[in-house]
Amino acid sequence: MIEVTVYSRTGCHLCHVVVDQLEEIRKEKQFNLEVLLIDGDAELERKYGEQIPVTLINGQPHDYWRIDPVRFKAALDQL
């Protein structure tokens, strides 16, 4: 199963938009979705703090700030 992770932050509006988009895509494509808050994780805050939300596919960064649904679906199809 494809694993999609979204690094998020409490109160992040863009994060909510991305998660909503991914939930819509899940109606067409099968993948597990996990949303992880970086709040309080010094390493993740240092690595991704200014780029939240960060979307990863199978542990590999795919997009920062937003997702392009067409590009995201194409990436899933290539797996």
C-alpha cells in the first residue's frame, strides 16, 4: 500500500486544504494517509518549518505548501 504523509502544524490553514484535497483523491486512488504534527519536534521543525505542509509519498518529499492533484495522481500511478 502506498503511504502518504503530511507534515502539518497546529492551526495551519494550508495544511487543512492539502488534507482535504488528499481525502478527495482517496475516493479514486488507494493510499494510506497519515498527518503528523511537527509542533515540538525540533528536528522536523528545523527541516520543514517554513515549508509546511510537506507531502511525502512513501517517505519521499513530493510537494511543499500545496499539492497539484493531477501531478499527485500521476506520481501515484508511477508506483
